Amino acid sequence: MQNSIFKDWNIGKWIMNIFVVLFTVAILSVFVNPLFALGYIVMLIIHESGHIISAKSYGAQVRFGGFTPFGAYIQILDQTTVKENAVIAMSGPLFGLLNALIYFFLFYFLKNQTFLWLSFFAGIVSLMNLLPLNPFDGGKVIAGTYYYFPLILIPFVIYSIIVLTDDQLMIYAQALFIIYIIHDVLKMRRANRLERIFHIGHESKAAIFIVYLSATVLLSGLMIVMSIEYRDALLPQIVIPDEFTELINFLKNFFASR
């Protein structure tokens, strides 16, 4: 029990997490379907399992923090090196990639469209987690390897501002995003200096970064192929109940009359 990921959980925390899981399953069952709801919970567990297994391989004490309405999280109680932190962060999206492939194979053999939707959703979530900025997993990977890599995003954002965006609010939002990128790179630069203490070799940094890029490319390719080959099947499966539609119309009319 000493090394259990639930060691510090009390009855209140168990009840709260069970409630969050049941609430999430109920909501997704209503708006999508029960299979998607259960698949979503499995997706969260698989992602966090990647972090937990990786952290335990370094001998770190890990606790499962719990579920939230938007995901799940773990807590690492021991101090980890910059290298270990990068590997632990990378493991979640790698398990997410595996999860996306498993769901896709289930769709391919069972011909159940929900598994295709789960595969695409798991891939998108893992790809978002690989964004090279904090607080995403990708930010932790980059902080331990090549912290200046996110600067490559700035030319694309500038191009979007100049060529693609007409809306004034979106221009301001993208300008703030550029400022955030620079701020995050400077923050990661300070954290990266710890490599002098922990002696992270260039080979280790390069290996972790190559795995990071490979996972990003594989996930991007998988999402592009699925979007092209299964575009019609990937159309949103969200079903809005009549009662919910009536509530929305009531609220719209209520506020319109004020």
C-alpha cells in the first residue's frame, strides 16, 4: 500500500472522483453515446498510465491526483531531474498515440463508427498535449531539451496575422500568443540551466527530442489521413436533446427581450 497511487485518498476523495466519472459518463452518453463516454474515461486512464509507469521506472513516488470534468492528473512527490521530467511528460502522449491506434483498429475490424471518433479524439488530444509550450506535456519535454524550439511558431503566427486574419480581436489574441511564446521560452531557458547540475548529455537531449518530433509527425499524419479518408464518418456525432434545445431557445428569447 506504501507505493499505491491511491495511498493518500480518503473516502471523500473517492466519492468525489466517482461522482466526476459518473457525471462525465452521463453527459457524454446523452450528447454522444455510452460507448464514447466509456472510451473517453479509458483514454484518460491510458494517458495518465503512461506518466505513472514512466515515473515509477525512475523510482519516483507517484500519486493519482484524480479526475476532473476535463481530464485527469497525477502528482509526482519526488524531485525529478530535467531529463526524467521530459521523459515522464513524453510518455503520456506516446500512450495516447497507442490508444488512438487501438481505437482505430477496433473501428477497422468492428466497423463501429464510435471507435473511429474515439481514435480521432484521442489523437487530437495527444497532439494538443505535444504543443511545445507550458502547461502541456510538450512544454515539459521542450524545457528539458531544446527550449528555443517554440520560437519556430512565431513566423507562422505572424503570417496568420498579416495574411489570414481580418478580425481585430483575433489579431490581438495572436499578438498575445506571440508574447506568451517568448515569455515561455525565457521561462524554460531558466529551467534548462539545471542541466548543468543534472548533467544531461547532448545525446540524451537529442534522443528525447527525436522521439518527441516523431510522435508529433505520426499523430499529425494519422489525423490528416483520417480526416481525408473518413471525412464523412467523422462528422460530429453530438446529439442535442430536444429539452436542451428548448432551454437554449428560452434563454435566447429571455435575454433578447431584456
